[in-house]
Amino acid sequence: MITRRLLGAAALAVAATLPNPAPAQEAFPNRAVQVVLPYPPGNAIDLLVRALAAQMSAPLGQSVVVVNRDGAAGVVGSVSVLRAPADGYTVLFMPALVASVLPVTQPTSGLQTGSFRPVCQVFSNSMALVVRPDSPIRTLADLQRAAQANPGRMTYGTLGVTSIPHLAMVQWLGAARAEIEHVPYRADAAVMTEVLQGRIDVGSIVLGSAAGRGDIRVLAVFDRQRHPDFPDAATAVEQGFDVAPASFGGLFVLAGTPEDRIARIEAACASAANSEAYRTAARTGSQPANYFLAREDFARRLADDIAQKAEVLRGIRLN
């Protein structure tokens, strides 16, 4: 009996010196993943995120739910993710402007260039200038001459101040050394309506918004190469202006999210982005063939965009 007691005490003493076993790692994900889109439902980007989420469910083994949180040009939804735990269960679907524009234009929001980590790029939208089909302005050179002859008297519309179509036009005006008055609207559709009604001279829009429309003429595409859906529309570069901004983006997670969880989300995103269902949605949304970028390439493109937008925003009066 004494021997057993001594042996038991010795065993407890030895056990006390051993390290505690590490707690079992929580499987990720073990519940639904929420993808926040900070824009209203029904637009082109909403259709893309829903197609992506549907295809991410299988590789993740959990439901992927899209939640629209509109407000303040993307700030409301982005900030809601900023306030969520950095655990990979709340993901942001957003253009790059969440890192390159909003931290500058909305400094009190708490958003910073490093608030989120890019995971995968799944869309890239070219910008374009549009005019009425009967407009005497046929080229960017025509627009430049007209603007220089009438400084501040011509007008152009976009879907809002510091939107990517607005910043694209600001870049072009700088390159063209011209002045055209900006008139902001809430959507590309409203901009095109105003162009067709003759209330503004030109519209700066997301190119895909003109897809399938035969009632408006694309004056120029801000890209390095022509878009396959608009083969007759010359790029600004072709017309002598080295201006090619794009609205690109995809999935972001909060900074501080564990690396293994980011890798899991990235793998699911890559699988979804290459599915036939998502490819069909991308074609419908006038996406280029190279819409997808993995994390490292997406991060490099984002870093370039942050630097470029900082330069453009310095020349814009924000208040």
C-alpha cells in the first residue's frame, strides 16, 4: 500500500513537470462565413460577389453568406468589418479604394491603408468616357480642344466625388491640361441618361455599365488594351493619353487574421473564381480574361494603386 502511494505521488510529481498539452486547434471554418458588400444589392458588383460566394461554400465546407451594408460610399460596410473579430469569419468584398481612397477621403472613419489584407482579386473594371451618338466630339483630341476653348463651361458626370470614374477623369484632365466642370450623380445609369438628354457633355463611367446598350457612344476606354466587348472603342493610351486607371478588387480580411485562415480563404476563392459559374458571371459583367489575381500579385497591385491614388487625391479638393 505504501509502495503504491509512493509510486502514485512520484507519477504526479513527474506529470507536474511536463508541459501542458496544446489545446486542439479549432477547425476553420466551423460555421458560416459572412461576406460583407458595402453597396446595395442588384448592381454588377453584387452579382459577382453572390456568384463567388456560392462557389466558395463547397471548398470551405460551410455556407458563405453575402450581406449588403450600404452607406457613405462604402464606408459603413467596411467599418463594420473593421469592428469585427479578426478571425476570418467576416470578410470584405470591395474595390481597392477601401485602402487607396477611403482612408484619405474619410479620415474620421478609422479606415487606414493597412486595415485590411488583400486575399484575392476577382474583378477588374475599366473606366470609359461616353457621349451622345450624335456628339461632334469623336476623339479625346476633340474633347481636349473643346475643353481648352471653353474652360470650365463644359460638364461631365460621374457616380460621385472620388469614385474611380471621377478620379479617372481627374487624371485625364491633368494629362490634357483642360478644365471641365464635374457634376456628381448616384449611379452610372443616371450619368448616361443625362448625357443622352444633353444636360452634360460627357460621362465618365464603369465600362461594363454601357454593355448591351446601343444608344450611347464610347469615346475612350481607360485601359492598356481594347476591351473585347467594345472592340471599336479606342483606349486613351491609343489616343495619346497615358491614363489607364481601373476599379479592381475582391476579398479582403481584417489585418491580424491568422495566416492559416487567410490561406484557406484564398484557396477557396481561387477555386470559386475559376469555376464555370463564376466565369459566366464575369463574362456577363464585362470582366477581362485576367480578372483573377492571387494574394501576392493582388497585394502588389494594391500597393501601386495606393501610391497612384495618393498623387491624384492631392490635387482634389475634398471639402
